[in-house]
Amino acid sequence: MTVDASARWYIIHTYVGHEEKVKIKLLQRIKSMDAGNKILGVEIPKENEIEIRSGQRRTVEKKMFPGYLLVRMLMDHESWKVVRETPGVTGFVGDGREATPLEENEANRILKQKEEGVAQVKIRFKKGENVRVVDGPFTDFIGTVDEINMSKGKVKVMLTLFGRETSVELDFLQVEKL
């Protein structure tokens, strides 16, 4: 059994918004304390998301779990101490007495999501809510969400056209929540 094969992924808790700083500090501590043979990786799980700002589509990277980092390590007293005593680390996720490692398939699923690079559209509305059309021939019309089709990335909105309720199918990115 190699060292790498027996290492497990653990979740550490940090202050929200300090994940990058904690990762840098932890990597510095690993190097300065010569713990690179026991702590093999530090990751901030992220995913790509499409959002519209000022009418422009753009892909942004969002943290999947704000306030958490994944650390691949061989758990022993020394490696635990290196991680736990890093400024900004508030603790390991576990049952209260000891850190609980992630299942390997769960860790792989989380890490693979970023590698796949498929951007997800974040919808901020639900059925029955009022939305404004921000793109296309119905720009500035206000309607009610009638149906959401996640697989197609489409939403059916009931708009009042010429005094009648009309169902219009639009892209998620063509509407915004009021």
C-alpha cells in the first residue's frame, strides 16, 4: 500500500470568505513544517456558474461549500496538529471526538464537478413567482413563472399580451426575479 493510497480526504471548517487565505497559510505550514509526505492536497471545491450582470452572460467560479476546504492527508497527531493549528481553521468536520474522512467516491464526485467545467445556470426564481423579461422581443414585460424545465434550461412564463394571458417559453437567462 502506497502512502498516497492510504491518504483520505477530510473536511476542515474555516471562516466564510477566508478559504483562499487559509489554503495559502496551510500550504506554507505544510512546506515549513516538512509535512508534505503526510498532507498531500488542499482544495477549495468550486463550480462554474452562468450569471447575467447588466444584460451580459458571464461564467463565474463559485465556492460549492463556503467556509470549508478539503484536505487529503494521512491522519496522525502531527498532521492533525499542522492543519488544526493553521490560522483561520476552526476545526475538522466529524462526530465531535475525531475527524471523519469523506468516502472516496464522494470526494471524487465533488472534485470532478470542477474538472468537468460544465457551467450551471443558477435560477433564482420558482414556479408562481413574478419575473421580468430582460432579453428578447418581450424585454421589460413582467409575468409569472408557470413551468421550469431544468434539462432544457427553459422557463414558461405567463405574460399579458394584448390583454390576454399567453404562455411564452424563454431561456433561464432571459428572465430575472423581481
